[in-house]
Amino acid sequence: MPPPPTSNLRVVKYAQGWGYAASEWERALGAIDWSKPHTEGGPERLKIKTLPDGTKDATVWRATLTLGRREHEVVLKVERLGSLRKKIQAWLHRTKAFRQWRGARLLTRSGLRTASAHAVLRSGGFETLVLESIPGRTVLELMADPTVPVRLEHRVASALGALIGECHRAGVYSADMKPSNLIDIDEGRRGIAIIDSTDVRRGVDPARQLFDLLVEPAGLGLVPRSTLRHRVVGSLWANGLDRGWGPDRKHAERDLARGVKRRLRAHGDPTPKDDPLARG
């Protein structure tokens, strides 16, 4: 994907306080040198994706935009609307951008921390979702860092269990809660934020969310120690799983473990197609 389009923009949707005109978005995006990512003051590429022709490009960017004489650090997710199916989805507001917008609203109303959606922009065959930028490292980045202190690992593991417990109590879950989609806020002290709410749904499925926490690291050779896995489940039990799940903790943990193992067997090779740690 190329950088976010900077001309002929149309504002399709915006959140309260983000009602900037299309011309303002064009000036703000046009002021960024998208050809020089990761330079001082420049944009950052947060996700590298392999395109059908084998080349690699960014689909998710972070940049500081000047809008209304104020600077805003935002995340921009760019999607090509190249097929007839995607064009119909865009007309029906069923694209990934709108799914994430609705998912973020559901999480926020449930009292869960997520990246708020600010605006949806379109230009030609592209749609750009503008999101809140939440500072911090992803849980996957922490898992890949051998210098992370044990006490921080424990704190983050407890925060992950608490997050799944909060989802359980609220009656919602993410069907894609992998570590690269989670931001550690203040080293676990203020919890974990879900930064991709595209696949948030109503319902409860703690086993699915535990599976998502494991399958991505498994594909990268980063499976956490058993003590950390037990800490996640212990925190999950203390933060909501004890409500209506099995007769006791022992039975609940057994059922969860079976559910996770069943999903891992059905999943096959866990190696991700694109390296979620690549920035480039």
C-alpha cells in the first residue's frame, strides 16, 4: 500500500471534535514527507505487508498532523478498495475501517481501553482510517525483548488476564487479540489497550482470546514460560472468569486449556505471513 492519499480527499465520517474539512486534511497529510519514514519528525511505518506481487509496503502509519493549528499524533490505516466486493463494502460502510470504528465504540461503551476512531477519509480507490495513537510498546515487542525485567513480565501477564476478564464481564471479545494488537500502558500499571478493534464482537470466548495470545508468539518462537501463562489464567479467574464459568477454578482452567489446545491443532502452522515486528 502507498502512503495515505493527500489529494482529492472526501471525509466520509468523523468523530466529535474532528470535523475538519477535506482541504484541512489534504494540507495536513500533504505536509508529511511519506518517502522518508523513521527520520526525525517523519512518519513511522507500523505494519509491513507483503503485496500480491511480492513487494512489501506499509499499511499502517503513525504521524503527527497539524489540524486546526494543533498537532495531533495519529495512526493511519490505509486500505485499497480495488475489488468490486470492497467497493460494495465501502458503499454499505462494511469496510475494515467501519468495522474497527464500530468495534472501538463497543469496547469504549464496555469500559475497555482502545484506540478511538477519529475519521474515515476516501480518495480514489483508497480508504484511510484515522485513529488515536496510544503510546507504549506492543505486548509482542515486550515478548521479543530479552532485556525486559521479570517483574514487568509478571505485571503485563496479570494485566492480560485482567483484560480478558473485563471482556468476559462486559460480554464482548476480540476474535483477533494477538499480542501485536495490544499496547502495554505504562508498563502494565494502567492495563492493556486493544489497538485493533476490527473483529470485536458481542459474546464471551476466553479460550479464543487465550489462543490468540499464544498463536502469534508460537509462530515467532516466542512462546511465554508456563509460569507466565499460569499468571494470565490466574488473573483472568480473579477478574471475572469466576462468574458463571464452571464449578471451580480447577475445572475452568482444564476447560480453557482444552479449548486452546483444540484451536492450536486446528490452526496449523502458526508462522505469520508478514513479520509483525518489522518496521523498516
